[in-house]
Amino acid sequence: MKNWKKVATVSSAVLAAVVLAACSSTSSNSSSTTTASSTSPKDVKGTVTLWVDTPQVAEFKPIVAAFEKEYPNVKVTLTQSPRLI
């Protein structure tokens, strides 16, 4: 059970980082640049596709639901991938 919690925590952090990185913009004007710490979760918008091994899909559904609750303008598509190993 401890391993599942570690996977869930790391996956949530990676997913959040991907969303924030995808939503950031580069600007040549330094005065208009915002940092991730000043961005409200409601200001983050976009879509993310998360590929997960088929046996782990059920474990990721609550993680995706919690993420989408925190970031209501982000749509996460959970996609099953065949087990590679």
C-alpha cells in the first residue's frame, strides 16, 4: 500500500508540473512575466493526456479527479497503454 501512495504523490506532482509548464508563456517583456506561485488554480487552463499502464488505471482515477477538482479549467484524459515491461 505504501508503494501506491508514493506513485500517487509523484504522479500528482508530475501532472501539476506538466500543466503549469504547458500553460506558461515566454515573453520578452520581463514586467509581464508571471510566476507559478502567483497563478491561481482557476487561471490554469488546458488539457493533459496521461498515459498509464492498463493495470494502474483504476488507481489513477481518484488522482485525476482530485487534480481536476483543484484545477477546474484543466481536462485530464486518462489513456490506457499496454504494459511495456
